[in-house]
Amino acid sequence: MKITGYYNESGYQVESDNPMDGILYQAGNHALDSQQSGTGTKHQLSLETIRQYCVQTAVEIAAEKDADFTGVEYLESEDM
């Protein structure tokens, strides 16, 4: 199994290449609540911070599932 993270200005998600698993985790770009969007507010995270969170979460999930971490990719907003 391979684990990949995808991120953009609106947040990030971690996916498995196993169709049965699909998206394993999603988070928004809100500094105080990862399940909300901080877009256009003082709570919006920077793109670099979102990328760092995406990497960290994907690595942790890959370790938990004994899977390969394949990296993270930036996606255009409409793609996520």
C-alpha cells in the first residue's frame, strides 16, 4: 500500500492507493479547527504550514498502516 498527501490553500488530504481505503484523512486550513476553512480569515494557515501538516500526517498514517509514504503533491483548488 502507498500513502500520498495532497494539499493546497484550502487544506490537505491523505490518500491510499488502495481503492477500498481512498481518502484516509482531510483537514481544512483553519489554525484553530482543522475541520473548518479559515480562508479569508485571520485563522487561515500559510501554504507552507499546510504542506508541513500534510507531510506529518501522511508519514504518521503510513507508519500506522505499515505502508510506503510516497510524498505530497500540490493540487489546484478545484482538484481537491
